[in-house]
Amino acid sequence: MADIELVDVSLRDGNQSLWGATGLRTAHIAQIAPVANRAGFRALDFSSSTAMGVSVRVHREDPWALLRLVRAAMPDTRLQFIGTGFRFISWERAHPDVIALVYQCLIRNGMDRFVVLDPSHDLDAMRATARIIKHAGGTGAEVIAALTYTISAVHDDAFYAGLAQAYAACPDIDRAYIKDPAGILTPERAATLIPAVRAGLAGKPLELHSHASLGLSPRTCLLAADLGVRVLQVGCGALGNGTSLPDAQQLVANLRATGHEVTVDDRLLDVLARYFDLVAEAEGLPKGQAREFDAAFLDHQVAGGVMTTTRRQLRELGMEHRFGELMEEITQVRAELGYPIMVTPFPQMVIGQALANLLAPGPAGTRAGRRYDTVPDQVIRYVLGTFGKPTAPVEPGVLAKILDRPRARELSVEPEPLDVPALRRRFGARISDEELLLRFGMPGEEVDAMVAAPPPVTHYNPAAQPLLRLLRELRDRPPAAAFVVEKPGFRLSLKGREGQ
């Protein structure tokens, strides 16, 4: 049996799938980076434009500074960035010159492995992105083209084999991976899909990225290894399993039990898993758990991170009890829109439209006849082809209802996106390229808050968090005459001076 390499997704996709992309801060990542560097991973799935936006918006931390910090701590491991189409942070389509600047800045700050993913499998756009990356980083930048897996009437083995042939013919694409964001790739389908894709790739390496949402991917990964896939993607400890990727330690054990060699340091893998478990306990975050098969996923195909966000949004709207109804509406909307693959930004569009349909008041409290009365701009842009041509035609009645409105006519003649000189005129000539890109993709007040924030903490001890939390709570309480800490075998009593 052949050697198998691992790509760890804990810091990016694991965090996004299980902790809503908000669980990890600079301190968490900086503390464990030196260990991850020595663990023997082929690469670390490190960031995306979405993750960079969360760093700014939620934590007020500079994602470019974090990248530089981790690059210094991980000199021996490739750091991976995943891009989805010609966009950066926002959903708006970016000018090609802006995308070129994005990749120049990523490479300049330490990123060296790039997943090129177009949600519509637009081959021209993917080839253009790969060319931009290679021009920015030369042979040192590794480019991986995504074959994003879904189930529909059009996404058969021949469809993916054709994409693989196009990737094989592109000199700027180094390798490919099957990306299964909803975890719906069964071993049975993998048995025909993987050989077809490998034949199309004509010798270019193939990797597998399959989420554990339905409990299928641990078995699918084992079969993939037998079928010649040499790189598998995993999560560690609390950031594996569940809606993340298969648990690294369990998959390594299973691969070795079936005769494969896995190039990873078991001791350091255990340190990583234990660290993320302790972070979860200290921060009150959920741990990934093995999942049971849920056939409904095969219809709505909502991936882990999006599912977490959707449940939270319904809870905030007081509509958590309508979750099942929303999932049914998502399935119907996806079919009507031509089966868009449920990968950013399409899940947000489909779910947004489904929620609008669900909220539409109809006769006697029903939704009959009122669906698509409200259509978000991004869904209109999707139908207009802004994000690429839909793989299958949009249902004619839905298409007519979306396009027969004034807003659709307005969006059909939108101006071209701003190029870099225009962004400089808007945001200022003196700011760095990195800050310029953040201001391009985000509200100015969020970037202002990040710039004004103090430097982030770069060390983290999970065991100290309960005490630190207690001290912060005491700091925020009114002054007290006495303070007592008591537990079995220990009592500390502090009293203020008379009159204080």
C-alpha cells in the first residue's frame, strides 16, 4: 500500500464548520502553530476571504498580521488559502486587477498553497485565477483546482471527468481535489467517480476533501486511498468529525489497519487534538461528534458552517421551530435555480431566497402564490449570470418572476467593478495594499475598529481561562469590602482596609 499524506483543516474549515468561523483568535492559533509545523502535514488549510473578514469584524484582529505571524512559526508547512470566484470578502464581483493584488499580498505575507474554486465550475475564470496566482508566486505557489461535488441531474461522473481533463490541460494547475462540502459522497459513488477523475487528470495528483456531516466520509476516505488518492483532508480533536472533516487520529488508525503508511507524527497529532479539546472546554465551544446518516442532506446539501449560521439566524428571528420547513424550502429553491452547488456564495443565496419565501404572507396564512415576491439582489445577479452560467437552466416560471421586476433591469446594467487605481482614489494613496483590500471588501467602520484596536495577544493557556474569566468578572463588579475564594482544601479571604 502507498503512503498517505494529510492536510489539516482545523484552523479554517474546522473552525468555520463547527464554531461558525468565530471560535479561533490569534492567540489560539499562534500558541499551537509551532506544533502543527512539526506534525508532518502536507499543508494546513489556513484561511479564506471569509475567515479574514471574520478576524476583522468579530475579533478586531488584522488577518494579514496573523498570516505573517503563523508563517514565521510554520516555516516548513504549506499554508492554504481557498478562493471562490472573482471576489474577496464581499459578495461583489471584483475587478481582475484587484484579484491580482489579493494574491500578490497573500503570497507576499506567506501564503503558498491556493485552492481555486469557482462555484459554477467556470473554467475560463478558474484558468484566469490560476494564471494570476502563478504570475504572482511563480513555481513556489501551489495551485489546486476544485471539483466541487454535488448530486443533481447534471453532475454525473462524465461531468467531473470533463472538468478533470480541462485541469490536466492547464499548465497553471498543479493538482486537483474533490471537494464534498455537504459530506454526501458515498463510497459507492466514489468507486466510479474517483477512477473517472483520475483518468481525466492524466497523472496530476488528486486529493479528497469530504465532510463528515453524514458519517460517510471516514469510509469514503479509506476507499479513496485504495483507489490512488494520496492526500486526504482531516480535522483534529474537537475540530474533527461532526460537520467538519474526519477525525485525524481515527482515520490514521484505520488507514494503517488497512495497510497504508501515513506520514504524520502520532505524538504531535495527539498534542494537537488535546489542545483543540481544551480550547473547546475553556471557551464553551462544541466538540465535533460522529454523525448518523441523515437522508435529508442529500436534498438540501447545506454544509456544516452554513448550517450552524442558519440555525443561529433562525433562533435570533424566533423561528427555530421552523427549521425543518426551511430545509424543505431550500431543497425546492435549489432545484428551481438550476441546482447551484452549495458552496460560497451560493448557499447564502439559496437560503436567503428560501427564507424570503418562507416569510412571504399568503392567503389564510399560507405561502401559496407568494414565493419569489421578494428576491435578494444576489439571487437576481445569479440569474443574470454575474456568478457564472447556472449548470442547469433556471425553472422558466421562476426565471420570469425574478427578471420581470425593475430591480432586475437595474442590475443588468451595473457598472464594471472598480480597479486598483480607482480604489486608491476612493480610500487613499497612503494606506498599505493589505488595508486597501480590507476596505474594499468591508464596511469602513469595521476596518477602523481593527486599526484602532491594541495588538492581539499571541499566547493562550486553556487551563488559565476559568481564572482569567473570573478576574474579568470581578473587575466589572462594584467594589466589595471582602473577597473570598473557596474550594475543597483551599480558602482565600481578602478584606479591604477600614473605610475602603
